[in-house]
Amino acid sequence: MENKNRVRFAPSPTGSMHIGNVRNALYDFLFAKKNNGEFLLRIEDTDQDRYAPGSIEQIYEVLKWLGLDWHGEPIIQSTRLELYKKNAEELVKNGHAYYCFCSKERLEEVRKDQEAKKLPSCYDRHCRNLSEEEIANNLESRTPFVIRLKVPESGIIEFEDVIKGKVSFDLKTIDDQVLLKSDGFPTYHLASVTDDNEMKISHVIRSEEWLPSTPKHLLLYKFFGWEPPRFVHLPMILGSDKSKLSKRHGATSVAEFKEQGYLPEALINFIAFLGWNPGDEREIFSLDELVDAFSLDKVHKAPAVFNMEKLDWLNGHYIRQKSLDELARLCLPYLEKAKLIKPTGEDYNLIDNNETVNLDYIKSAIALEQERMKKLSEVADLTKFFFQNELDYPAELLIWKKSNLEEAAVNLKALNEFLSGLTEANFTKEILETKVKQFIQTEQKGIGDFLWPLRVALTGEKASPGPFEVAHVLGQEKTLKRINDAINKIKKNA
């Protein structure tokens, strides 16, 4: 029995895969999986002027990274030029298209004249009614030509969009679209319709910016005598200022999001909600859960708003779900890129002083920041003090509230003496917390008088994990060294 639910993702290899592209691919994938259908991939590379080397490989890479596996071999349009040429000539033969021999210069003059008269820019149909003799002479003399669609001069074309409902267009507003260019390559319209028919596509799911193309496509289906698919035009994606999403709103390409440390499961979860909602309060969905919940009737008509804070929240959630082993594997490249560590066999060297540390030390540092991390790329800033020999911070940061540097030095010296008397086995978070707080009670001072300068001495930061957790990871020797460094920093500022 023939599969009735076939959808295709049809990107053009003209640059990076953007959020809008991925949403189309995701909705195609979800629809196909939910309806026991097939998710197909087609590369629309007929616009050779805009082709960007490496783009096809990046499309494959992004889809695989996101877990959107397609069915069968991808269709590559540039390998099918003879088919498009044959179909274009068939339309000419049947009176539904025509040869246009107008030069670029003439077309530019027509455009400028229309612009001056404040008329819509469109082809003036100069070649639409050439005699057979004129056409034959032009072809014989090898005058460059394109093939244009012969749009009826009057009438209404209507269709039922799955999301938008009934949509109608007045044929008087439709241009005689170029179908085959002078270089033998088809335009989007001819190639898309030809391939969708041959691939037996049941639903064309695409952005609403393609809505004006639909009447041209429906005419082609009619002229070829083919059954058209259902059309599904997705709402626009807007930036936070409600204008069309663009580079100025931040990263928009998937490669950029990946580089910044967003996880594929977070991006999938986030993008799914850009125009769709399950109809309840749930916000966290795996890809399989999205398949179960997805339906086209829950896609919104109104534009979707890209909310970076929501993406960060989702990404933080998925980071917290990672095992420490997996999170460390994902974070290591960012620590290396920040020039904090470099691999040396099974261990790592600190670039700051060439000290060797093992993977367990790095994992312990990452574990302390797993709760705070929103993006993997933040790991370097959040944990850098674990991988630096000398911390760079102003001495004044050691001062607790209304205290002063002199008092901070006194308290740090007392802590240093106390911690020197402990054994390495005492350097666990729990034991340190118990013993240090008992010590502070005997000193009859406030907790903050000791713990604030201790935390700053160990991290050099205003905000960081607590001093006991940090001391446990650093170990006794490094902890005592940093306290001494802080005391010396105060002396220099005295």
C-alpha cells in the first residue's frame, strides 16, 4: 500500500542552517514520525550564483547532530537538469509557457519605467504572443532565452492551507514567472513542483514567506495534470522586538548555537515551541515525546517570538540532566579553547604553570558549576580559577562589608593556621564546613568575616561556589597557597 504521508525538507545550500530552516525540518520530521510517514531530504542547489561551498555537508551535519534522520538518499536538484528542461518544454508545447528572448538591458528598462510610474514590478509579457516565425528565428539564431509560465490574465485561484484556512489570489496580480533560466537551470518554482510530484510529497510544510509562490505552483500542478499536495505555511519567527528574526537579535545559525554550547536536545525542545504548543502546561519534551504530542492543528497562525532567555533556561535544564562524565566530555573542548588546559596523554597540563592534573580534578571543578551553567561555553569563565596558578583580583575584594583590609588579613592568617593543622583527609566539603564553622565560633566573629575573604582568596571572584566546595576540589596544598597569596596581596596594598 502506498504511503500517503510523505514530507520533504528542501534547503538551499547558500550558507548556514538557520533557526527557520531547522523548524521546517523539525515539523516535517515530527509529522512524518507521528503519521507513520517518510521524512525525505532534497537539496535545492539550482541557484548556482548563491551556492556556498561546504553548505551541503553542513546541512547533513546539522540534521544528524539534531537527531533528524531522513529516509533514503537525498535528492540533489543540480543532477536533474534534463528532467526540468523536459517539463518546461512540455509546458511550452501545451501552451502553458513561452520562450522569452528579452535581454537583461530591456528588462531593466521595463523595471525602471514601472518604478517611475509607481507600478508593481513585473514582466510586461512582451514575448508572450510572439509569432511562430519570430520564435523559430530567435531559436535558430541562438538568441538567449528563458521559459516563462503563461499565467491566465484573469480569474481567482484558491486553496485550503492547513494552518491559514482558505487563501485566494487574483491571477491578475501574478507575474509570468521564469521557470527555466538561460543557463538551463530551473527556478525554484519549476524544480520544486517537479520534484514534489515525483517524490509523491503529500504535505509541503514551509515558511509563510513562500505563500505568494503557492498560486504559481498550483497553476503548474494544473497544467501538468498532477494532484497537488496539501500546503502548510508556518508562521513567521520574530525577534524580541517583534521584527523579523535576524542576525541583530543574536545568533540565528545552528552552527553558532552549537559553538556557543547549546545542546541539540535543548534546541529541538525550544524550536518546537516556535509556532506550536501541545495545548497544556508541559515545557520539557524529548524528541520522542514531541513526536507523540505533535499535530499540525496545534500550529499557531500568529507569528512566534524568539525568546533567548527561554532557550538559556531550557539549555540549563538539559545541562543539569547530564551525567558528570558526559558533561565533562562536552566541556573539555571549551576549556582547551580558552587555553586553560591541554591534553597530555590521559591527563592534562595547566597552561598557566604546566602542572599536571587528571580528569577527575577537571570533573570535580565542572561539577561545582553544573547547576549554574546555561551554556557549555560558560564553563571556562565559571571554572577558570581551578586552572590558574595566580588569581588576578583587587585586594579590596577581600573586604567583608564594613570591615577593612587589615582585618581581612588577620582573619585569613587565623584560617591559614587552623587549616594547616588539618590533614588532607579532612578536606571534604562536609568536614571542612563543620570544623571551620566551629573554629569561627571560638573566634567570636561573624561567619562572613572569615568565609567571604576565604572564598575570594580561593576563587578571585565576586560570585562563585562556596569556599568549602572549592577547597575540597583544590586540596589542602593549593588552598593554603591561595590564602597566603591573598595575605601577600593585602601586604602589597598596605
